[in-house]
Amino acid sequence: MSTKRSHVVQHPVPIGNQPVRVLETQMLKWFESKFPDFKCEIAKIVNAGGASRIIDYNCDEVPILGTAGRYRTPYITEDGKICIHETFLSYVWALSYSIMVIFDEEFHGPRTGQQPGHGKEIGEFLQFGYDVLEYGLYLRRSYKRWPNSLPNPDPNWYRGDDTYYPQRANGIYVAAVDFILCHELGHAACGHLKKDAEARSKGKFIPSYEIKEGEIEADAWALERVIRGVKHSPENKETVGFGAIAGLACLLFLRKDLTSRTHPDTDSRIRAVLERLGEEKIKNLWGIAATYYVAWSHASSAGLDFGVEFDTYGDFVDHIERQLSEIKFCEEKRRFTFD
Ligand SMILES: [Zn+2]
């Protein structure tokens, strides 16, 4: 696959204006080579007319929020071209870096006494975590260039003393975008694009429950591929799991409601990843998911209660999900009453 606005070159010189541009080649390489047969699988989907080899990489310096209240999140067109926006990618990196730092420096480190690999005091980089989170969330509705003072993916751009977390965040970001690209390709592979085109040619609408089923199917297709990647390279398991959770959790911060007519609930999608890749509830991946919920609760003023003793991060996620269920119940009731 190749990126941008239109040339079929295997791995072109990175395009774009934001620091994430330096990860473009790495991102495409990871996507195509996650396991040996995946390139053949992509070729089959392309040959069957379900997908294009070109990824449209839009690098306009604008916020994620576009016109008519729609966010510039990734999507696949009816003719099979995956479209991604660079500002959304910066947002994914910011939410990967920040949640990793907050988890290590504020939750996991103090809880276990485990020293982060950077060799400095626990908490040393916590403020960076919060500052990068704030910048990432800012990009949702406004745009400004990545501040020079903040850690970012480009070692030539950022020369601060935190290189440990940016390097790890780069891996998580690449895994997050891989999951997102697989989800979009999954729509082509599962025949959703043809179904959409047929319905449109007949002037019919696809009912929302069918769109939702398609989203679940595309997630399952993507998860299956990234799991095959883990079987091929087991050392990447935590990065792949963190990436898939990051790719999904980013959606949490973009929507007012947790429920939607056309998309499965984000917490259910995250749960599916945790159950396939998180294994036992003791694993850190559950703690990472919990950290996303804590950050989301603060950012959205959802007021979730985190004051609970727990033995494993999985138990903590269960405690959070019970509260999310209550919020979703109220949303459904409100929708039923007023729609
Ligand atoms: Zn989708």
C-alpha cells in the first residue's frame, strides 16, 4: 500500500506537516508485514475489486472536527480507498504517549513500586503525559502546530530528555494505526462496500442495525489479523494490544454519547480486544484500558467513581464498565423518549 493523494510507490518519502509524518513508512511496513501471508491477502482483496492500493493521506492543517459537526476520522470510500487525516494521526499519537506515561508514572509505578525503564524517579515525566494529553484533546476542535516544548515522535524535532516514552509511543501508535487500517480494509474484505453500492444504486437505505453489524464484523476481521501478527511475533503482544485499545479509545473522546445507532459501544469493542489479547485480568493491558476511562471521565466530566480497592486491573475495568452500563442505559432511555 502507499500513501497520499495518488502515486503507487511502495514506500514513498513521508508526506505531511506534523511530527507523526516520520512514522509513515514504519506504519505501512508494519501494516503490510504483520504476518507473512498478509500481503497476499491484501492483493486478493484488491484484485477482487474490494480495495484500492492507495491510502489517501490528508495533511491539511485543520482540527479533527470538520464541517457539519463531523469528525475527520478514518474511513473507506465505496471504491475502496482508505482515507486518513494527519491531525487524527497526531491525536492518536498524543493519546498513546500520554496514557502510557500516566499509567506508568501515576498508576502502575506507585502501585507496584516498579521503576519505569527511563531510570529516573517515578513521576518524572508525568506532567509531560498530561500536557501531551491536553494537546491531543485540543486537536479535536482546534488546530495549532505541535508545541516544540512537548515530546513528539520526531527525534530531529524534539530534543528533550524524554526519549524513552516517545520511542515506546511510536510502537504503540504504529500498532494503533495498523488496527485502524485493518478495520477499514475489513469493510472491503467482508463485502460491505459492495453492499453499500448496491443499496445506493437501488435508492435504498441500509438500516442502522445492519451498519452496526458491519462494524462488529470489521472489528473482528481486524482483530483476527492483528492476533495472527502476534502469533508471528509474540514479543509484540502488549504493543499490539495497547495499539488496538488506543485506536478504539480515541473514539471515546470524540463522541458525546457512549452509545450509537450505527456503531457498537466503544467499551464493548475495547472489551473484545482485552478478552482476546489481555488474557488474565492481572495483565497491564487492563490497566491501560482503565487509564483511558479515567482520562475520558475527567475530559468529559462523566464523574465516574474510581475510589475502589481492586486486586487486578481487570477488576478495576469491571467496576468502571458497571458505571458505563448505567450511563448507556440512561442514554438509550433518553433516545427512546425524545428521538
Ligand atoms: Zn468501520
